[in-house]
Amino acid sequence: MSVIIKPLKPTRSELLQYIKFAIDLYKGNNCYVPPLIIDEIATLSPKKNPAFDVCRAQSFMAYKDGRPVGRITGIINDVVNRKNNVKELRFGFVDFIDDSEVTDALFKAVENWGKDNGMDTIIGPLGFSDMDHEGMLIDGFNEVGTMATIYNYPYYVDHMVRLGFEKDIDWVEYRMVVPDALPEKYARVAQIVKTKFNLRSVPLTSRKTVKEKYGKPLFKLINEAYDNLYGFSPLTDKQIDYYVDQYLGLIRLDCVSVIVDKNDEIVAVGISMPSLSEGLIKSRGKLFPTGWVHLLKALKGKTDVVDLLLVAVKPEYQNKGVNALIFADLVPAFIAAGYKAAESNPELEGNESVQKQWEYFERRQHRKRRAWRKKIE
């Protein structure tokens, strides 16, 4: 029976089927970390996600013999396209069974949608913004994923090559051993930088203070720090408000470092979180009836792993050792919490300055992922 492709309507019931398809596809795979379903629905809903103010999107489901066999979302980020003077269609949220007929039909549908909307190139996996998952896993399939990254089967890579996609850019990820003490090099550099630039670490005493005083400046700093990175989409004020409300209420204060100058303006931030991987696997992405229990345990630090979600430094302070101030905050907190390992987020393969910050930790590169590119025919 031939593959049937259906454009998705962004209703709750159709989005739920879309999200559950991926979770079911990886059932029994101990490395796949499902998303939190309620968050994924919000991300894909035009009524909830303010990214739709600057993006157009269409999701598709593939069916064969009456059952779902694949999914994909096409995204046109008009802000990034205007900024870079390109006509690029992003694809994301992509999953499929190992069947060439399915992948042919899925990508043909999304490419046709992009072409009808004036696009000439397709790239991905990428999301609406850098706050979404990006990069197809190409190495590290036996490593447990994180809540912030994509997991996919090895056969995905074969299908991308067969379809004519080529490498656009790669990201690498590292797993670090949490040391018994702050490396002496970081302690020394932190003190020098602190004195030279008159910087200080802010004691964080309440989530409310973090949200109200530092929430918006924090995300505006991310806009500055990441502006020249691959595919970066600057966050609008509405997006910033959305992420402040969505994420800053969940943070553990001992997992966040905020560095300010003499005028109390943020110049650097480091945000980490106890790994939610085990909790999400056990809950299968559901909060109810008992999923929240697993996630709450993780948020309270009942895990050996901490995820390093992001480090952002104001451009004029980059490559000046300011990262050492962040580690001087976070490493002692990690030791006190009993974390044994830390997972980095994806880092651009050629970004040596970012990778250099791990040089004094025992570490291994354990995952690699790719963004693909192809001309739309």
C-alpha cells in the first residue's frame, strides 16, 4: 500500500498524535529521552508559541497500511532568512520508520510546501529558534540522550545521504567528570578576571528574584552572545517573556551562575540543571498520573548527572577568561550536590574557544550531530 501524507492541523488531538508517534517509535530504546509532551504541544501550537510571529510552519504525518509511520515539520524563519539574505526552509521534529518509500514521501511533501512558499534550499534538523532541538545524531547512538537534544536511530543517516543531503555543519558534545575540587587554573583565572574587570558573582536567593530582575536581561544577553552562531534566530520580546515564564521557575539556584559588572549589568551567565533524562524516560514524557514524581526527584538533585544547558558571555568579554568565574560558581555547587558527571550541550565543531573551556576537566567527546543541506528541486 502506498504512503499517504497528511498535513497536520495544529489542534491538541492532532499534535498529541504527532508527538506520541515519536515516543512509540523508540519504545524499548534505553537511550531515547522523550520530550515533555505538554511542552512539545506548546512549541508546535501557533496559539501558544510566539515564534509563530516570525515563523511559518507546516507539519506532516505519513501513514502506511493505516498506521502512522513518519512525521516532519517544515519551518520558514523569515527573520533569519532576511538577515542572511537566503530562502531556506528548515525541517525539524522529524522521525520515520526504516522505509525509503516513507522518507521519500515525507521529504517530498515538506519540500513542495517550502517551494510553494518561495524557498530554494532545505536545511535541518532545526527548530523555530535555538531554544528548540537541533542536529541529527550521527555518532553516539549508545549514549543516553538529554532533554535538550535529539535522539535518532542510525538508519536516519543512511536515508539523508540517499536523499541527496550533504553536511552543512556538525556539533559535538562532551561528558565531563565532576572533579573533587575546582581546578586550580580556573580558580586563579577567576580571581584575575574578577579583579581586572571589576566583576562579581550574584548570590541567588530566590527564583522570583531571578525571574524579575535577571530574566529578561539574561535572554537579551543570549541574543548578543549567540548572534553570529549558525542558524541563530534572535528572540523577540514576546519569546523572551515566554521562555522566562517557561523555564526560570524550574531552575535550581545552585545550578545557575550570574556574573555582573560594577553597574550590576549581566555580562555572563551559566545555566545548568540536574539531568531529567531518567525521569523523562520513566514518565514517557507524561506529567500525570505519576510522571511528575520522577521529574521532581530529578529536579531535587536525585541524579548523578548535571546538564550544562548554556553559557553566554557578552561579546566584549568573550575570550577573556570570564568563563572561569562561572565555573568557580558552579563546580563547588556540583560537588556539594553529589553530581559525578556533567553533560555539555551541542557545540559547533569548529568553535574551539567554547571547547577549550573544558580542557582542565577529565572528559570525552561522546556524541556528534549534524545539520544537513540540499537544494530544493
